[in-house]
Amino acid sequence: MHSKPKALWLQGLTCNGNSHSFLNHPQLGILMERFELLYHPHLPCTLSLEAVVTCMHECDLLLFEGAFEPTMRRAGVALERLLEHYGACAAQIVAVGSCASFGGVFGSSGGLDAQSQAWSEKIINLSGCPIHPEWLALILSGFAEGSAFALDAQRRPKALYAHLVHHGCTRNEYFEWKVDAKGFGVNEGCLYYDQGCRGVLSHGSCNRILWGGVSSKTRSGQPCFGCTESDFPRRDLFKTRKNMSIPHEVPLGVSKRAYLTLAGIAKTFTIERLSKDLMDD
Ligand code: SF4
């Protein structure tokens, strides 16, 4: 019988959000049976943190959550030293969440791939604040099965990040006809023009792989705030910056001219059905 791949979960500066999200995966037990989990702060594992920091062990898969902070120590040992050792022996490194991928909320020193050129080819960035548990499940299953993932320019798996959050949003029709939501939490209207929704600017599968199997930010009436992108977090999260009523940023890959032309035409029509409260009438 082949031995199971050894997985190790280390943390930098983190709120634990990605761990908590992952703990909600409905098949967590089955997923983790495919690995020997050396260490995770909240899951049953074979090593203590004190044993991990001796650097006498090796892992096949390194999962890193949180921002890398060079001065941080774990059980008295510099995080830099732990990353150097486990990063070198791992066949693959997964930066779990936006802080590990790009620096995120805490980071001033960038993502994991900025820490060592020796690792950069091994890294998969799973950005998101937090990540969807299914995204990590896909990467774990792929690693256990020896599958390779096509990555985008920011080393994110294309299977999860090639499309925009806008794709699959139930409000697409409102976006097309420029019917704006009247506020947060309402069922009707698009959240782009007034509420700062970044679904048309952010890569992610939040509206295709639903949270809890049923929902997403935009489905619940909250704008996407672009947590999968490397410039997250940015200022004015719930505000659409405009200049003379024209949005400062238009949908990704669309010219301002094309956007304004189509928006102008759409606004000359009133779609009666879309001006009604479809859910709460
Ligand atoms: S609410 Fe956001 S994601 Fe949904 S259609 Fe509008 S811009 Fe796109």
C-alpha cells in the first residue's frame, strides 16, 4: 500500500478565517483521509507544533494561511526558517487565502511567492477572504490524484478564477438593463452602479460554486468587494467611484466607450418587469 502524502498547514499573521471556512466543508473527514496531516492548529494531526518547529520532518504539500511576517515566530522558531525548510521539501505549496497569496489585510511584504524565488514555481495562490472550502477541496483532491492545474498570471487555478464573480450572478439582467439596487439586502437590482459591486472586475467562482451550496454575497444583497484580487483590501469598499456620474472603473476588458454606449442605450428603455419587486411584492 502506498503511503499517504504528508500535508502540513502553517500559519502566518491570520484571523483563521480560511481554516474556519475549510472546517465547514461537508466532506472534510473524507478529504483529509487521503493525507497524513502532520499539523494543523485545529484539526487532528500527527505532530505537535513543537515537533514541527524542529524541522526534523518533511512534507509533500505545504498549506500556508495568513500574511508572511518575517519577524514572526512559531513556538520560538522564526517563521522564515520554517518556510525555508518546509517550502524546500514540499512538492507543492498552497497559499490559502488573500493574505498568503498577496499580502491581503495584514501584508506589507506581499504574498508567499515574493519570499523566495526557489518556491515560486511550486505555489498555487488560492486568493479569497476567506476562500470557499470547495476551492481548497479541489486542490487537495487534485494533489492526491496527481493532477496539474492550469494557472493564471497570478498563479491562481483557472478552473476557479478564469471567470468573473459577475458570471452566474442572479442580477445579470439588471446589470444589462441598468436597473440599480435601491440598497443593501434587496432582492432586485444590480449593485454595481451605487453599491460598489466589483463582480465585473474580480476573478472568482463565488456565483458558480455557491456558499453553503445556496448563496453568494450578491445573492444575499451584498456587493462583491473583490477579495480575490491582489489590490484587496482597497478603500471605499462599498462605494462606486464616479466622475460626473460615470463609473471610474468599468467591467474588466470592456472599454469605457463601449460601456457608456451600451449603458446609454439600455437606459433609454424601461423594462417594466425589472422595475417591480419580484420577491417582496
Ligand atoms: S450585482 Fe455585481 S456581480 Fe451581480 S450583476 Fe451586478 S455587478 Fe454583476
